[in-house]
Amino acid sequence: MRPGLEASLGGWLRPLRPGPGALLLTLVFVALALLRTHEIDTTFRLLGEQIRDWRIALGSVRDLPLLGTPSTAGGTTLGPIYYWYLWLVRVSIGPFADNLPHAGGIGIALLQSAADVALTLALRRRFDSWPLALAVVLFAATSPYDLVLSSIIWNPAVATAFAKLAIAAVLLRPPEASPWRSAAAVALAWLAVQAHTAAIFVAAPIIGWVVIASTVERRDVRASLGRLRLAIEVILVLQLPFLVHHLTAPHLRAVDVPPWGGLERALYDPYTLRLGESSAAFVAAVEFLLVSPARFPHVGWLLVAAAVIVAARFRRDGAVLAATLGPLASVVAGFSLWRGAGFQHYWYVSVMPAVALTVALSLTGLATARVGRVLPTLLLVAVVAGIPGRARAAWATVPMPAYGPLVRGSRMVLQRLPEVRAITMPGLHETTDPAFVYEVLGGHISASAPFAARIGPGGEVSFEVAR
């Protein structure tokens, strides 16, 4: 290992040496992984998108895409990290679950939980407070939507994990950071963008701070130019699959530009910016993604007040601002240029850790010296006390209760017949292929097979002569 890289990794991993801190981080990982994978083998959300992506993961490494998933803006996301990670999950975890698709959900849940551990470690080192670090991470990770999202095969969950890792990297990056640490922060931020384009609102301020930190802190413009070159090189390396794709299959496009065409228009007429709509959509997303199932009045004003307090308190700490106010300001400004119809809550999932950190820092910043010492602990107690209710809210919205019966029924069909004409099951989502699990287990669907199978709501199986 090169000396510079070894020193950088040693600085990051020092707190993981055996001790109370390492035990606490292990407990966080295990607890969040268990919460996220609760009954995943019987309630996994298997819709059309999950079937599409797991089919790709079941294929050969040579057949993996060089671009990402289809985007709501048209085309696809900018890179293949989501599919490549999903393939690694299938290879490593899949065999322990008969390569069934819920193995993909387990793999994504483990990635999310590992990212939460890294973020906890970074917050602990940056702010010298275990209670603050745990309160922020657990509050963001145990929202009902996040618990459900983190256990399904869906690219926003992977993007959120990389966004957390990028935030952790920039907070752990010292002023005199080595090129390795700077490259790691840029790479993690850009991998989040590859997984889900909306993560650009977390990546942009983080990469921006890596580039300008030397100029802001030491007036070293030359060093900033070097970091700019490093950032460009890292992104170009990560975009090599994208470039190869466009040289070999140009008919498949990456994300289209037209829905974001508001930038050019806004330059001529600033009144066309949708700042009001974007701000309202962001507040609604925070209420749904972070606050739910609780109800809190005036969330928008709370966010404004928190942003003002954090800006004043950390005005000289660019890394903290890049990890807190940077994503908040970027997502509101960015979506003010959006020309598509409506705003979706899941576009904002990668920004929620920054929101949680901003609010927590603002609350501790308001406290007096005496109260400030105990407030993080009180926040942690409140967060932990709310976890059971939040978990029940997530589990009450069972993603797909028919998954367990579908798996049991598919196994029974395979035991009876290795080949059938078709498989049907009532009550499935219209995008769910009832034969997919049977095929993953090794069965075959053939137009010449004499029998068709029907799986009942409880997993019971019946056969009939195919017509």
C-alpha cells in the first residue's frame, strides 16, 4: 500500500480499533440492518422495476450495462454503479437465498447500514459527541419511508448510501487533506450521482468544497487548481463506462436535458424560476421522508431558522456548510429549474441526512453552555424512543405481502413440474410477473408444456391442462 494512502486510511479507521466506540458502531450496523430487513423474505416488494433490475443482476458480468437505470427525466442515469453493485450482491449474497430477488434488498440494506456507520463515525469525530452523531443518523435512517426504501431493489437507496459516505468523507477530510482523501470524497459523491441523478444536489457542494477549500482556508489558489484537476480526473475515470457506451451504442441515451431547460430561460427571465414551487415541494418531502409519521407544524419555518443558525454558527467551517446548507440550497435552487410535471418525494431522499444534521446542529447551537452539554443526549433519547413507532409505521405498510406465498407456491410448482405453460396468481401488482420466481428457482416456462399452474393467495398450488 502506498504511504500516502496508508496514512489516509489509518486516520479514517483509527476510531474502529477495538473498544466501546467500535462496539457501539457494530450495534448501530446490526440494529439498522435488522430493522431494514424485517420479514424481507416474505414481504419483499417485487414489482416490474425490481424484476427488470434483478434479471440484469442474474446475468453475466460481461452483460452488465454501462449506463444506469431509466430516468424520469428521460434516458438513463449517468453510470452503472447501481447495476454493478447489485450484481456483486447477487454473487455474494444471492447463493444464500437461492438467488431470489430479496437477496438484492438485503444487499442494499447492508450498504445503507454500513454508510450509516461511516456517517456516525464522521459526525462523532467532527463534533466530538456520540449522542449527536447517533441522534442524527438514527433519525434519518429510521423514518418509515427510509426503512422501506432501504430494503428494496431501487437505485435511490444506493444513491443515498453513497451520499452519506460522501458527507462522511468531506467531514473527515482535514484542511491539509492528502490527494487520496480528496479523491475519495469526490468519487463517493459522484457514485451517488451515477446511482440516481438527483443526488447531484449533495454531490455538487461536496465536490465544490473539495476544490475551493485551499483557496478559502489558506488562499492557496494553486492548490485549489490542483484539486480541480483531481476532481475532473476522478469523474472522468468513473465515467469511462459512460464514454465506452456512447462509442459502442449511441442509440441509448443518458439523461435528457429538456426538463432542466429552465436554466437558459431563467438567464433571460429570472421570474420563470419556480422557487416557490420548489421550496414547497422540498418542505413537503421533508415532512414525508423525515418527520412522518409524526406531525410537526411549520416545518418550512423550522428549516429556514435552522439554516440561518447553522450558517451563522459554522460560517468559517466550509466542510460543515457543504454537508448541511449546501445540499439544502442546491436542491431548492436546482428544482426551481425543473420544467417537468410535478415533484416526487423520492427525488429528495439523498438530501435527508443533510437536513437531519442541519436541524440537530441548529438546536444544539441555540442551547446555553449548560444545556448544550445535555441536549444531544436528550435528542438521542427522543429519537430512540420514537424508533419502535416509526418501525411499526414502516412495517404496517407492507411492501408486498404476496411475496411469501408467491415464493412458497413457486417452490411447490417446481417440485411437481420443472416446466409449465404459464403461472398465474391473483392479487399481484399488474407489473409483477408471477412466473419470475419460478424461473429464478430453475423452472422453465414453455409454450409446449401440457400444464399451467395457479398459485393461490396463501401459496397453495393447483394445476390445469393448458389450452
